[in-house]
Amino acid sequence: MRRQHKKYRKPKNSFDKERIEEEKKIVQKYGLKNKREIWKADAFIDKIRKTAKKLLTAEAEKQEAFLEKIIKLGLTGKNSKIDDILSLKKEDILERRLQTIVFKKGLAKTPNHARQLITHKHVAVENSLVNIPSFIVPIYLEDKIRLK
């Protein structure tokens, strides 16, 4: 059985006023439940950047496969390179969350309303109900989001 690991790291300085203010704005903009969701997005971006740095010296096939994966997630454009991945921010991940996309498509009035619709199983992606607001929506599924 595999051991479970945390998917985020807490900030080193808990009481940094600038960071707290910035996180507060992000929580409001994206309708997040708590700041831990921001830290998870940060950790996800760090993991992607770390992989991209390793792949800078790797074979072209591995680079292409990784780029294709990132493009499918919608984090970068079609003509992007490995260097573009290194400039990703946590907002890029937060924009690809199901909660944000449901709000931006106009299916919900606010990000918090979008979160409620998703958790109450009123949102379907393709033909399956998804009740996870943090679901990262690939580009090919973006058009298939609807209310059930």
C-alpha cells in the first residue's frame, strides 16, 4: 500500500502581511474554500516546473510528450516551448479548475455558486457527474460542461 503525502507546502512565514492580502484576493476571485487550495496550486506548478527543468536536457521525444500533456490541460498555448512552462503561475492552474470554468461560462452567478452546484452534483462533464471543484478541465472537455 502506498503512503499518502501532502499535496501542498505551507508558507515559511505564516504572518507575512503581503502574502496574506494577496491570498485573500485570490480566494475571493476564484471562490476557494480555503488558502490550502492556493498552496496546492502552487505545489502543482512547482512540480510542473521541476519536471520542465529536468526535461531541458532530455531527449526531444520526452519534451514533446510533456509539452503535449501540458497543452491538453490548457496551461499553455499550442505553439509553446519548454521555456514557456517555466513562466507558469498559480493563477494559470486556478483558471483551469472546474469551479472557475463553470462560473466563466455563465452557468453560475458567482464562483461560490459554481462551487455549490458542483458539490451538489448539478454539473456534468461530458456524460459523467463531477463533484470535485478542483478538477482540472482539459481543453477537449471544456465545451462539454453542462448543468444536469
